[in-house]
Amino acid sequence: MQSQEDKKFARLVRKIDPQSRLLRSWKLQGGVSALVTALEIERPDGQTQKMIVRQHGAADHKRNPRIAADEFKLLQFLHSAGVAAPEPYYCDQSGEIFVTPCIVIEYIKGEPEFAPSDLSDYIVQFAAHLSRIHGVDCSKLDISFLPRQKQIYAEKLRQRPAIVDESLAEGRIRDTLEAVWPLPQRNRTVLLHGDFWPGNILWKDGRLAGIIDWEDAAQGDPLADLANSRLELLWAFGSEAMQHFTQQYLSMNPIDVTDLPYWDLCAALRPISKAAEWSEWATDEQVMRERHRWFVDQAFEKIAML
């Protein structure tokens, strides 16, 4: 007997293809900003297929009421551009099945990898795919629905919390960024993933198989993505991996890195409000704090030399 939840997913499957039927559904772990459910369906010819249903969370809907439609449209662009993003199948905004809109996308076989057997090759592929995203020809795509990264940080800087986290140098970071914001435009505006970190990259047999979770996509300076990935790789694999990634990315993208220290500070500011959650999911919160401190210090050292 189907549960109420499965009945909803069965209705969704019929909206996608009236002749297909739901075989099973199961929740996927690891989703933070969205509820992610895997479906297995049977097609009319007897073939089975897996797909993913993404239901965005309240915070994302508050930030962007059209987030489902926007992410679906973006995935269409990315798939046509050859980026390793999931193929979008369907966007349901009717409200007839679920309270909030959802999108149905390709199920990509693969898993995030935090202990690669060949870290150097991992870094090369990681850099190459970020470069590919930034190389998408936006002149042929209408990405006007995506927010501008500078504006996102402008709003974040305006909303200074009543109590700043001085253990992570939040006050100094904010003071420095507030004094220079908005940064001058030294590089061309590109498509940004917005959260390009190891947890959003799927691997299979040592190859990068897919890039997921595009709800933070934006348009802006490629240094924004570069800086965020630098911090994430520092946390995951250490400073040598971070430097290797930076060198690999810049060898593929000869861009102006004058403002990279400032974008590093932006990247360092992003997780500060969530520092209390680190102990819940981080392998070693103390290591994360130490590496965050080192990352911030190296950014300030470079800024002092500008």
C-alpha cells in the first residue's frame, strides 16, 4: 500500500509521463537547503529509470520565490552548453501536489569524494570543470534572472549582526570589505555556480560525473567562485591542495587576480554565521577553525601589499 508521500510522487510521475509508474522513492541524505528525493519509475517499454525530485527549503523560497523555475531554466542552459549538470526533466509549479514548487532532474550515478586515491588528478578535474562553467558563453543565454554576486555581498555587508564572531575575525573582515565595496570590475562577468565545493561534486570511477545544487548560481566575477572553492579545498585537503587548485584554474583562465584577497575574505565571511553548526557535521571543528584563521590571515597579508 502506497504512503501518502508516495501517492504524491506517483501523481508527479504521471504528470511527467502518463504511461509511466512509480516503483519506489527514497530520501537522499546530505541535502541542506532542499529536500531531495530519489524516484525509480517504470517506463511503458518496461525499462526502469531513476530521477531526482528537488523541493527547495523555506529560506531559498523567501530569498527567491521563483527559485524552482529559475533553477530549472538554468539547468536547461547548462545541459545544452555541455556542463556536467543534471538534465532537467520537469518543473511543477501548480501547487496541486506539493505545497511548494519542485523540479525533477536526472539521477547521476556517483558520490562526493573526500578521500580521492589521486588527489592531484582530482584537483585538475575540479579546476577544469569550474573553468568550463565560467567559460559558458552567456551572450547566447539569458541569465538576467540570476542575481549579481556583488549585490549579494553588498546586502550581506549591510546586515551586520549585533554580535560579530571575533573568534573568526568577523569584525575585521567586515570592516575591510565595507571600506572597498563594491570592488572594481576587473574581469568579465561570468556564470557562477555559487557553491562549488567537494560536497556538490559527484565522482564515479575516478572521473567527475556531475555537478549538483545550483540554487546559489549567480553572475559576477569568476574570483568569487575561485575564492569559495579555495577555502573549501583548504578545509577538505589542506593548503597544498588549495594552492594546486588555484594554479590549475589560473593556468586555464588568465584573469586579473588583484582582488582575489578581497574575494577570499568574502568566502571566509560566508560560513561564519553557521560556525555553531560545524561541530554537527565537520570531522574536526578545531581544524576547520585553524584553517579558516590561516585563510583569513593570508588574505590580509596580500591586501597589505596591494
